[in-house]
Amino acid sequence: MRPWAIITALAALLVLGSCSIEPPLHLRKPVEVQTMMETSVQAQFLWQVDWQTEWTFAWDTAAFGPLGYSKPKGIRMHVYTLNADGEPKSHYTYNFSGLRGEAEIFPGVHNLLFHNNDSEVLLYRSDSELADIRAYTRVISSGLKTSKLVQTTAQKAAATKAVEDEINENVAFMPDELFVLFDGAHYISSNLEDYEFIDGQYVIRILGDLLPHTFIYLVQIRLLHNYGRVTGSMGGAALTGMAEEVNLRTGITSNETVSIPMDVHINKAVDPDLLGARVLTFGMPGCNHYDSLSVKAAPDVKHYLVLNVNFSTGVYRNVRIDVTDQVRALPTGGVITLEIDVDDFPPEEVDPPVDPGGGGFNPLIDGWNEETGTTTITN
């Protein structure tokens, strides 16, 4: 198992009242709950053993932000009370500022779901049966501007053939970091004898890991035979074929796919022929990324890196590269390194020429007509 950046719930303590209260009094009264999570975040995250050797781009953390995961600033707790058939009959939530908070739970059997609540990008929807809650982001465009495929040096060496698959999927906002812990069919007893007595209180421990459900890909592109022709990427890039949403209870992503845009950086003073990018996604469609058999059975979806490149002449071109094998080999994220020959994609004619200074223009995304979706959060 790879050592992911895992936030570990070492001790979630459910406080069940003082020792002076007799057990029968709890039968029809809520149980006071105090959730206390001591978190441990690995200082250095790893996707694969030698990721630092593979990642050679001079990433400026101050300018571009951190490469890895960050500690959550708050937690949302969902309580799904189950009926005699094991089906949810009610759902309520508590939001904790930081990793500590108080809640009330009636004795009985409950599904408990924890996830960070510090994102302004992530949206959530629940189904009518209260069985599932899904995280997604808004659609911002109906599609990408397509381009012909450009093969990497590795693909050309393997004598592969570029297949001109059409990209027919929406473009959605990049999700924020999402960490989830699901504790199913948890029994909250009304008998104080079922609990530990610690520091004058009866407690029950909930142990588990808040696992990442959004996955980080670091992308670096080496430009061969550039000679100063490609000067950067004003329009950024997008990774296609990524899952549109994830089920927080099961960890399974949807079969529907979207393209996720990202910023692309170049450090001309260090290496003017190396581009670098970081993207967060819900991962591959139709699978649980922590289950190798589920990943293996995931739908056969093509993943492309659609990259905008700016030329010194003031024009741009979109370059499309097949990265399917790399994405499927790294279902929980990792480093994708590509080499492309600038001789393979001469600049397209653009009239009038594009001002390389920018001004908010993004040549990758069609339309820029933001599409909003419905958001349902049941309290």
C-alpha cells in the first residue's frame, strides 16, 4: 500500500453522559457527543517511492501553492439513523470548526459519515432515500477546443498510432481536497456499561482514516527542439475523462466524465523548456480507487492532456496528448512526465495574432458559459 497523505482520526470520542445518570434515562433522550479528532498528517506525501526523483520541475510554492494535501480546517459529521431493515430513516449534520465539536445522537444504529467542510468549490447532493451523498463541482463550459493528437517520444518509440477520438464532455471546476471517513451501522448503546469510563465520562472510540477522495496529479512536459519557440502556456491545460463526482459512502466515482482545467507554469530562469502543472480530480470514473479490483474493472475511458502552448510569434496552439496509460497506472495520483517535440506541432495560423500578454482569454475552453447545478444538503 502506498503511503498516501492520510489524515488519521486517532480518537473520535462519543461522550455519553456522567456516571450519575442511570442507563434507563438514555432510552428516549439524545446522547451528548463530543467528537475529538487528533490528526496526523505526513509531512512528505508520496504517490510512488521515487516520485521526488521523477518530479524535476522547479515548483514555486509561494507563487503556485503547495504540491501536496493540506490539513482540513473543519469537519462535517453526517448522522444517518437506520430503521429495523437497515435503511436510513433520518439524516442530520453537524459542522465542526477545526477538528473538535459537539453533537447529539439518539441510541440506535447509525451510519456516520465525516468529511472536511472547508471547501467553497465542492458541492454535495443527496438522493431522496438518504442512502448516498455525492460530491461534485459546477460545470463551467460545454467543452474544450479540440486539436490533433501529438505523440510523445515514448509513444513514437513504441510505434503506437494516434487515434483521433472526439472529446464530448463538459468542463468542470477543479475540486478542492476532499477527505472522507464512513463508519457504517454503528451501534450507539443506551447502556453505560458498554462504554469506557475516561476522565469522568463514558466514551466510545471511533477509529478510522479520513482518506483522500480527490487525487493529485503533477504533470511536467519536456519540450524537445524548442529553441525558444514555445514561450509558455497562457491558456493552461485540461485533463479529460475524469469522474464528474464521487459517492462519499462507497468511495465509487460516477461513470460520467468531465474535463478538469489547470494552470500551467514555466520557470524560464531555471529551465525554459519544461512546463509544470498540478491538478486535483475525483479520479478515474466508475471505480473505488482504494480497491485494486475495482480500478482494474473501471470503464475503458480515454484520458487526454489538452495543452495550450504560446509561441514567440504571438500565436497559440492546443496540443492533445494521450495520457491514458499514465492515469490508469496512477489511480490515486502521481507524477506524469511527458516529452513532446515542438517540430511536431508548428503554430497554427491565427488572424489576428493573439496578444501573448493575455487579458483573461483562455483558448482551451469553448464558450465560458457557466452552467450551474442543483445543490441539496439535508439537515
